[in-house]
Amino acid sequence: MSRIARSSLIIALFFGLDKILGLLRVVLFNRIFITSDRDVFFVSNNIPDLLSALISGGALGIALIPVLTEHLQRQGRSAAWQLFSQIINLAFIVTAAIALVIILLADPLIQYVIAPGFNDPVKWQMAARLMRLDLLAILIFSISGLVMAGLQANQHFLLPAMAPGLYNTGQIIGILVLAPRFGIYGLAYGVILGAILHLGVQIPGLIRHQFHWTPAIDLRDPGVRQVLRLMGPRFLTMFCLQIYFLARDRFASFFQEGAISALNNGWFIQQVPETLIGTAIAIALLPSLSEYLTNGEIQRFQDTINRALRVMLALTLPIAVLLAVAIRPLVQVVFQFQPAETEMLVWATRAFLLGLAGHTWLEVAVRSFYAQQDARTPLKAAFFQAVSFPFIAWVLSRLLGASGIALADSLTFTGQAIFLLLLLNIRFPHVLQVKNTLMRALVACAAGGLLALILLTWLPLPALFRALGALAAGGVVALPWIWPEIRSLVKL
């Protein structure tokens, strides 16, 4: 197996364990807390998640990897770690300063920006308190998120892949151990514990790769300035992405109670295959893509991207169809919601699944441009998505209810991915040669989906086993049509 294939499978394995823990967390969360508390908790995370995404968790982390990889290739590990120390010091100080401002402004942010549709002072106050607690976890993530980037630049993927599972473990402890005493605030304490575990598990990796912390920040350092130049557009790109989350929950706050939870739970279900396929492969790709370009291996860069896109297309289309067919009994058994909330979640999930392939392609498209140290092009695509989503969500939500918001997600994120890949195909022809894969994947969808629907209707089994049997049988029927792409995964 190639280095990228091995890394992808390692990441996918631990992301799979993380998603199992995440599913356990989601099930416990939905069963233990009442609907209004769930809505409030989801709302309280918006601004802290925005801060994390704009600094270490997204913008700075992904901007750091190509520059750190270049330093490792040309100047050695000592110089790379010195650059890393300066970036991590800067991230912590900036995060702490912004977090302090948000703590002071938490109440008006909740009431006027994030969830005006609540129209309930008790919910607003609870969300503001939870937000302040979440910011403590984000401060820890300002270090931990960059540690992930630093280890990945060193081609070390094991410990960063384990970290999200430990983050979920902390939250599960919060739900089971702390929530009985502190209520919904116990879950917030669990989030802080999870952040500590997320950082702690990666420290041995730093030791193994001989990390030495330097207590300094030099904004005149060429490496620091290079990272910040990349981060500027990436910062705006992540801001555009977070506008989507803010807009999604703001729209949902005007619908019936449980709409916010339905959209967040539907997003989580869609993110399980998206993370295992799209994120796992894309994370493993970025350091290697950067290395190929540094070494002038253009053909290898192009072929790797094309193979990744074909693998993702072949896997995600049948998975989306099979999950859409079987989602209702799975939701009924796992979450045990009332019929109205079950119905909202089923249709929201189906709408999100329409964009599964687009989301995975976007992971590769964005990283392909960052490997070229081009952060401006992804910014243009993200701006298009941020501008179009609120309008499309407003129109579709009036026609379809809360599930229209999820459909707007699928349309705008898929559009963003296609836009980026068309531009990439101009620079590197043949990147988008996926016609044969698309045709076979559509046949796999039709064959697997039809069999799953028949079995789901006629199998004389309890709901859960009927759904699992339909998924398994549909997957077996679909498999021969996409087998060439699955085999090519090992050559990535």
C-alpha cells in the first residue's frame, strides 16, 4: 500500500472509532436532555466554534501544514519546530484576547445575532452561560488544533487521529457523570475535559519528533509571514463557512421546537461517512500533495487528486442512497423521538445526504489549492457559498420547512466543490476525468438502493435488523460496480 493509503486507513480507522463514540454521545445527549435544552446547547456552540475554526482549528492549522512541510524538506526539523512554536504562541494569545471579548458580549450575541427566534430570556441566559464555558475548551484547542497540524506535517497521523475520539469520551463523561449533578452545564464541563484529553494524547508525538518549544513571536520571520499570508484568505474562507452554521441555526430558531436539533443531528449523520471517506483521505493527501509540488512531481500531483476524486465518488453516491432509504427505522430505534421530531430528522438527513459527494470532493479541492499555497481561490468559492446559502435557505425553508435548510446546504457546498474543481482542472487537465466512475456509481446506486427498499419493505424482521439487513444487502449488490475504485484506493 502507498503511504497515503496507509495514512488514510489509519485515520479512517480512528475516525470510525470516534464516530462510534460520537454516535453514543449523540444518542445519550438526545435521550437524556429535553428538546429545549438540546436546542440551547447547539446554539451556544456557534461562536466558540467560529473562533476555533478561524484560528487554530481551521484557518491557521491548514495554512501551517504546507509551510511546515516545506521547512522540513528544505531546512530541517529544528527550523520547522521553531516556526511551529512561534505560530502556536501567536494563536494562543490571539484566541485568549478574542475569547475575553466574547465572554463580555455573550448575552447580546445570543439574543440579537444567533437565536433571536427563541424569544425566551431563560433560553438566552442559559445559552450565554454555556457559551462562556465552551470558550475555555476553545482556548485549549488553540494549542491542540495546531499540534495536529504539526504532527501531520511530519507524516504522523496516528495520535492526531486518536484525539477526536478522546474529545468525545470527555463529553460522554460529562453526560453520564457530570450532567446528573449539574444538568446541561455538566455537558459543558465534559467538553472542557474532552479538550484536555484531545491535547494530552498528542504530546507523546511531539516528544517523539523532538519538538522544542521556543517562547518567542517574531512577526518579521519569513516563515511566520508566509503562514500569515496563507492564513489571511483562509481566515476569510473559514469565516464564510461559519456564516453558514450561524445562518442555519438562526433560520431554524424560527421553526418549531426541535428544528435546530434535527438539523444538527442530520448533519452529524451525514458527517459520519463524510469524515470516514472525505476527511480521512484529504488529511492524508495534503502533506504529500505539498511534497509533490515542492519536488516538481506535477504528474503525480494530478494523478493523486484524480484517483482520490474517483474513489470518493464511487463510495459516497451508493452510501448516500442506501442511508436515505434506511434512515427512518434507524432513527426510530436509535433516537426514540416523538413522531414529529423523527419526521423532521429523517427529511433533514435525506436532504444533507444529497450533498455527501460534494462535501467529500470539497475536502480534496480545498487542500489541492492549499498544497499550491494558493489560499485566494478557495476564498472566492467560500464567498460564493456564504452569499448564496442564506437566500437559497430562505426560499427552500418557506417551501419545505426545516429540511429546506439542509437542502440548501447540499446545493451550495456541492456548487462550491464543483467550482473549485473546474478551476483546478484548468491548471491540471484530466483531474476531473470521472465519467466512467460516475456511470458505474449510478448503476450501483440504482441496484443497491432498489434491493434495500424491497428488503426494508418485505423482510419479516424487527425494524433495526430489517434496516441493517437492507443496508448490507444493498452494499453487496453495489460493490461489484465500484470495485475498481476501491482497489485503486491502495495506490493513492
